Amino acid sequence: MMSKAIQILVMSTLLSGIPNASTFASSEMPPLPFPSMNSRENYLKLLLLSFHKYAGEDQVLMDDDIRSNEMRAIARRRDYMFTPVINADLDGDGQVTPSEWNTNLKSKRHIADGFDSWDTDKDGVITLLEAYAYAQGASAKLVAQSRESNHFINELMKFDLNQDGRLTAHELESGGRRAFAAYDADGDGLISPIELKDLKRDRRITPGIRRLSAGCNFPRPGADDQVFVIGSYEAGRLSSVSVAGQDQETETSEIHIEDGKQPIYLVATSYTPMIWRLTGHTERISHFVSNAYRGVGVTGIDKDKATLTGLGRCTIRFDKNNTSKATFDALAAAIGKPVDGIFDSYTLPGLVIPSQAVAPKDWPPAHKALARRKTEFQTGNLKAVARSTMESFRRFSPGGVAFLDAASVIASGTAEDYQVLPQEAGLVQLMQDGAVTLERGYYVINKPIARFPAGLNGAHSVRFLLEDGVPMPAGSPGHSKVITRSELEKKIRPQPREQKP
């Protein structure tokens, strides 16, 4: 059995990513804070075991492998939640009543929320379809929220040293050797008590913060600048403009700048491709630095005030586990000036700066109760179509969709209007245009459409039925299934029985 020390090392490495070669060579960078480890051989062995488990038959790890693994995690959790609810239907009539719920499920702690939440149409009973849909949505949300902290396999791609979106075993072994060498000061393949003591002394500083000095080129703030840092995973509001291509969903978050005399140096990061909309007294912004894994953009300031990158190695997100004084000290060293305020949130539709930022004076800093701006479901010119589609749209994107002007977006790559809006917004758009209708759980494509909506992966996946004669849309359907009308009819047509001789 692998030692706990080795498992901690691998987990820490995967969550932090691999610094570039200059990081390891630099005498200014202290060793990364891994608590303990065993031998180099065991460390590499566990890395490669994880890789071979998730890389698939081609033994190349890509985004699709990670998404497939996420779908399996969602399916397992969905079954864990859905099965007890269905088993509560004691009379077998296909629906669960309040009485059946209270008798069989009230004490089940793993059943998320109460009866009223599962009864989505509020008719007093939970049908099989309601139970399945709610379990699917709740499971997807729980898996997404736990992905960064509990499911380290999603971070394996940070060993993709040439950043081509394909991780090979050779790259993983090379990155693992370099990572281990950063902690093995004497190069003997083991960690001595002295080396371990040095690592433990520094363990509170998160590797994500240490990466900033080597991975991101921070412009130096002015002497009078106030420095604020924002970290998030997503915004919960889709954008009509993409900064990551037509097949990736881009979200958007608003940062409102309050009136004041001091200039503001702002750092904002997210995992999801993001367009940050700076509003209010934007003349206070001296410089805006931002990144996301696949692309990032900003509006509301001049281009010469923006430093943007789509490189994932710069991505940071702050949470209750790493908001420490050591974190801020390391971040201040990377930026070149002490941080005056920070804000973190998994979902961040918007906030107000500076008043809603947390000042890092007392430790641990207390988050304010009203830190986030109220989320309003915005649909612009999209109209309500099928209720189930609109409910999914609101559940996954509580902020709806913001319609932006692509020409006003400063981007790390290319800012362009979506040909079809992403995810559920795109389904609503296509149904509103009459090109798609909903038929017995299938989204039927009746007319030619430009492309599939981006981001129909995991819990967002649906079933498309392509009418005969309609060309296959461009783009990727993600994890959604596509079947033609002829294929479906052939599937459901009764097969003739063989005649006995």
C-alpha cells in the first residue's frame, strides 16, 4: 500500500500544477510546501498509476477524459440520491407523496434538500421525472463544487508542459521528476529530516500563489495604488460574446468601482473563460491584470491598462483553506506591493470594489455577509419556451445571459459574437427561432442551424434528434447524443419474429 506521505505529495502536486523550469532554477523561489514524501520512484509510480487509470485506451489524457470522469462521478452521486427517493414510492404508482417522503426519507441525510425542492412543479407529489431531473442537477452541482478540492484528477492537465491540451505519460514523468527535484535538495532521491523540516516550515503558503512570480508577468503597481485581488471559479452568467472560441462557453461578471481618490490596481482570475465588465468609476483603475484557463476579456477600460493571459498556470482561486497571512505575503511579493483587499467566491456574478473586499489586517479575515451583488436572471430578447428548458437555464446560469458588444471587449485572444449562444441559452434561442422543438425528451432539429450550442457537457448534455435531410450542425455537441429520425425509428420499430421451420 502507498504511504500516506506519497498520497499527500501527489495530491498537493496535482492541485498546485507544475512550475516551469525557471522556477526550479531560481534561488529566489523557496521550495514548494509539500508536507512529506517517500522516494522519487514511489512518487512517480503513483503519478503514473493515476494517469493510466484515467487516460483511456489511447493513453493520452485530454479534456474529454476529464469530462467523462466527471460524468461518471455525477452518475454515481445521482444514483445515490435518486434510488432512495424512488424506493419511497411504496404503492408503486410512480410518484412520491409527502406522507411517503416523511415515512421513508426524512432521516436520510444524503438526500439533498426537502420535499418542496424535489417537487419542482409544486403539485404536491414528486414524479419519477422530477426526481431524476432534481437528482441530476443537484449531483452536477455538488461534483462541480468539490472538483478543485476533492477530485485532483481534474488538475492532472497542469502537467501538460507544452500546453497542447494532450498529456502523455512521458510529459507526466518529466514533470514529476522536476517537481520532486525541487524538494530533494541533495538529489539523493529521498527527503532527509532537514529537507522535510524546511518544507514543513513553508507548508502554509499555497503553491498556486508561489507560481505567480514565475508564471505571470505582473506590471508593477504605482506607489499610490490600492491593490485588490479577486478569485473565482465561474460567474453564473453566460456571455453573448466568446473569448475562448465557438465551442467553449464564456461567462461574464461585473465589478463596480466606487468613487474615490486612490488609483486601483486590480487582479481578477477565474477557471471559466471570463469577460470582466468594469463599471462605475473606472477612471480609478491604474491597471487590470487577469487570466483564465482558456481565455479572458475585459470591458470598461483602455487597452493599455490591461494585461491579459489565457494561460492556466496563472490561475488562482482563494478559499477558506488558503486565505492566510503567508498567502498574502507571497502574493504581495509576486505583485510587488502589499494587498489591500481580497475577495473570493466559487460563483461570482459581480461585486463592488473597494467596499466589498476583505482587508487582510486581522487573521483570519472575516468575510462580509453581503459580499456578492444580487443575482438577477437576465434573458435579454430571449423568450420563455419549454418550461423544463427554462428551469435548467435558470438553475445552471442563475444570472441568465448578458448581451455584450464584441467590439468593446479587450481579450487575451479573439472576442467574437456566438453564432449560437452557449449551453441552455442556446437551446432557448434555437427553440425561439423555430429551428428546434422539444419532443418526448429530444431536442428535434427541424431546420439547418449554424452549430451546436457550446458547453453541452456533463449535466448540461441533452439528446438531439436530427430530422432527415437536415445537415449535421457544425461545432461539438459535447456529451450530448445526436441521432437521426431514421435511426430512431429503426431503433423503436418492432423486429419481425423468425419463423420456425
